[in-house]
Amino acid sequence: MRCGRVSKLGILAVNEAILHLKDGQSRAIRMPVGRELQGIFHYIRAPADTAGRTLRLQDLTGAAIDVAATDIAGLEVPPPHALIRNFMTEAELDQVLAFTLTHAHAFQDAGTYEAPKPGESTKGRRSRILDGPANGAMAALILPKLQALMPKLWPQLGMSPLLLRNLECQITAHGDGDYFAIHTDNSPPEIAYRRISYVHYFHREPKQFSGGHLCLYNTLLQDGYSKCGQLAADIDPPRNGLMIFPTHIYHRVSPIQSASGALTDQRLTLNGWLF
């Protein structure tokens, strides 16, 4: 299975999953919980323990199905995420834009990742970021707002509550031809401490670009590892919208098309990571 395809089983709801079997077939099931979920994780990581074991799961109608542990090749789960509209006041939006324009000279090329290994999906990035200055005034603006919001989102994200006392913060500009290929926000190991990704969109309206969608992918648990699964959500983010998702989720920014080179006409985000 290639990362990015939409399965013939369709887009998963948050309480659904796809069970991949060793004979090549796949079954849509209700998201396992508790002992059943831990059992699947264990058998994927330790195939030697599967002999004679059976798991009782549920199809999407709730009917029980028994699956031999030896038949399980992998489990594909949807990406938990939240879109919060009208996250900032108009005065706060004006503050963020004014800060961005004042520091326009300080934007730097975000650079590109090293070439992928054979068989890996293409990795790369083209955009500009405002990093150092944004970790001051903009971090002070957004951190308390995020800390007040997150307690309401833990159930939707399927995570236990975290204190999240710290954040990284940057402003990112995507213009014509820019993109960010499929990646996660908590690898390589030196950034594994990141727990929550946030992206706030403050482009001007009417929008002067097309593309720039945030695409989220399922996570495929297979061969003892987490891999990129099928496309789960293709989101055209609204101005003043905030996207929240766990940092282990595979995602990308689709290529941007714009006839204007002005900074104010680009896809502008205040984004970073909580930990």
C-alpha cells in the first residue's frame, strides 16, 4: 500500500479502523479499545506470540468477528485532530500580521530534508520561516490561549491530559510553488519531546492563493513500526482557524499557487509545538 491513496473502504471515522490481513484483504472495524487494542499491538510487534490466539473484534455494525492473531498484518487508525474556528479576536489577528510585516526581513529559507532512502515517500520542504523573534511576543500571545483550549480537546484527540507548559513557535510563509511533503513533527529523535502540533492561519481575505491544504493521513501499524497510511482528511484551512493534532500524525502541505509575490498574499501561519 502506498502512502496517500484513499482506500476503497473509504475515509475512516474517528472510532473506526482498518484491519489488514496477511492474505492481502482488509476489513473496516470499530476502533478496538483496551485489551483488544493492546492485543493487536502486541501481536504486530511479536508475531511469535500469535500461535493459537484469537481476537474478538467488531465490524462497523457492531457484530462480533473473531480474527486469528496469526492472520493480522497491521492496523490502520485515523488521525485525531480538531479545527477551531475564530480562534483569535480581530485585534489579535491585526497584532500577528503587524508583527509579521515588521519582521519581514528576518524570514529565512526553511530548507529541505535529506534525500529519502529507496522505497520511502519523497520528503522535502519549501517555505520561509520567522523563528527566533516569533518565540517571544507571539509565543506569549498564543500559549495561554492554547493552555485554556486544550483541556476541552483531550477526549477528541484520544489522549490523556498533559500539562503542556512549554511551546515552540514560528511564523511560516508559503508562496507560489511552496509545499511541505509528508512528515511527522516528532521525528528525528531530537524533537521527540513534542506532543501537540498547532497551526493558526492568518492569511488575508479574499485569499490570494490556491492550494496549501493540510492533508492528514492514517497511521499504519505494521511490522512493529508506525508508517504513513491512507489519506484521511484534506482540509482547506479557513482564515483565523486553528488546527490541533498529535505530533506523531503524518501530514503534508499541498503545493501553493499564487500570482502574487507579496508576503501579505501568501499562506501565513503561526505554528509550532506544545510539550
